[in-house]
Amino acid sequence: MRAWMTAVALVMAVPVAGCSDSQPAKPATIPLTIKAPDKTHAFTVEVARTPEEQAKGLMFRTSLPENGGMLFPFEKPRFGSFWMKNTLIPLDMFFIRADGSIDRIAENTIPESLEPVVSGGEVTAVLELAGGTATRLGIDENAIVTWQDK
């Protein structure tokens, strides 16, 4: 009898556990600025710090806020290489050196492409913004990127 009651309790518990509405939490957000020669632009970006957050990145998103994006900080400078697998929107990727200068901007990357998008040299972070942001705001490799916890 006791085994039967335990089995019923387990069967009843499974559907409840499977019906959770909880979504994985989005990464924390921080303020970030890009200082171009003629203007400073403010953004609020998510920070992908953990390997899991960095692996997922902006996959499966269908839009980004105009002043939003995602920052991928690295522990040590390295060559950056990203792809667009399962990324549904075009992105501008800013490859950022340790001093905040921009190594390279890859504009309007192709959604769902498996072709690597790489930096030109070693970088300490990559910033992803909505595709077309660099052109729309006049941001080029002469700009400086800073964020609060840098």
C-alpha cells in the first residue's frame, strides 16, 4: 500500500513540475556609452558573463530595443570569433580592445549564418547592437566604448 501511495504522489508531482512558467533570467544590464568624435551615445546592455550566457547570446530574439544590446566581456584579451547560429536579427558587432578603442565593427551580420565573424586583433569584449546602429549613429572605429563595471 505504501509503495502505491508513493507512486501516485510521484505521478501527481511530475505534471506540476513540468508546467512551470519560469523562464531563465536575462543577464544583468549595465549602462554603456560609445563616444564618437562628435557625440556620445548611451545604451543599456545585458552582460553575458558566464559561459552559458555567452554561448546563448542573443539567440532566438526577434528584436532589440533601440538603445539595447549585449556585451560579452572576456577575462583576458583574445581574438574574438562569433557566429549567428539561431540569431534571428542582424547585428552590429563591435570588437573592443582593453583601452575601449574599437578594433573592428562588423555591420549588419547575417542572421542564422554559420560563417565566423572575427576581430582583427585581440579584444577584451564584444558588443552586439541592432543591425544598422553604427551607420545610423555615425559610429566608426574612432569611437571609444566604456561601461560602468569596466
